[in-house]
Amino acid sequence: MIYMIIIVAVIVIFIAVASEKASGKDSSVSSFNPSQRNVTPTVLREQMSGYDKASLISKLDQYNSLIVLLEDHNISYEDAVKEYDIIKSEPIKRAPGHTKGFNIEDSDEYIRVCAEKIDQLMIGYRG
């Protein structure tokens, strides 16, 4: 499990750095604006008692794995619907009040964008 968390963290960091370099933005300035729609945050900020980091990373990994399966047509429509329902129904744990977790607003926006991507991929899907 810890290896999966490390791999996901490295991927998120790599995407953030590549995105900033491609857009020419200064990497010292956060590029995420929660008011922007259809833009996945490249970095999830921390906050006290936000979402538990391991719980959120696990959920995001499930969403992203389903996206890859749909993009590569490696899952049937029926299985995709079942998996999507399972992912959506799993709660995200909250970090205890004395520890840092991921910012809830950032996380909810990231999940919303992933869900939109899955919804778009499933329209007219032939797996």
C-alpha cells in the first residue's frame, strides 16, 4: 500500500512539474484557482483535519485507474459502471484534528473533474 502511495505521489509531482514547464508558469506560485472549472489541480494543498492523505490517494488512484481502463477500452461498459458505483460510494476518511490532511475544497474539485472525465468517456462507450 505504501508503495502505491509513493508511486501516485511521484506521478502527481511529475505531472505538476511538467504542466508548469509546458505552460511557462513560475513553479513557486500555485496555479490552482478553485473558481476555475474543468481544470484539475496539479497540487493538493494541506490543511489541518482535511481529508486523510492515504484515504484520498487511494480514491484518486481508483478514479484514475478507471479512466485509464476506459481510455484504453480494457473494461466492459457493465464492469465500468459497477466499478464507478463502488468508487463513488466509498467514503473518504478525515484526518484527525491534530494532523494535516489534504484540503477538502481542492480534493473535491479534483474528484469532480475525474468524475466528469469518466462520465464523458462512458458516453457512447464500447469496451
